Amino acid sequence: MSRNKHEVAQVTSDTSPQSLSTHLSATPPKPGKLLRLPAVEELTGLKKSTIYAAVHAKTFPAPVRLSARAVAWREEQISSWAAGLSQSRAK
């Protein structure tokens, strides 16, 4: 069931301005970039076995399954992991 703009405006015209913002949202945020294993290795300096061992130990972000035989990591999670690592070394 899809509604056109006129139907959405009609449905939401009776709502308050505060609830209107919850019904009509801006463009959804872009999904983050996905990195395959070679890119993760390049960014982190780690090799495949170390990455998967850290995933298993829950000290590294888990990959996202793309298909039965393909995975990737979210770029923002790898960046956060690297930032946390550099902060802990600075202390």
C-alpha cells in the first residue's frame, strides 16, 4: 500500500507540529560504506587470521553477511575500533 503526497498530507494535516515531524521524516541517512577483507587488512594492518580471531574474541567488529560466501565490515565500525585502539595506546 503506497500513498501519494496528497494522501500523506491529508492524513497528517490533523496532527500537531510535534507529531508531524515523527510522521514525515527527511531523507533516510545513507548506509555506510562496506569494506571487504583486503580493505580491512589495509586499514588495520592486521591479517585475515588475526581479524577473525579478534572477531571471535569480540574485540573487533563482526562482519556483515552479504551472501552465503561473502562478508564485509562497516567502515564506521572499523574507524571507531581504530580510534578506540589509538586512544587506549595514548593512555
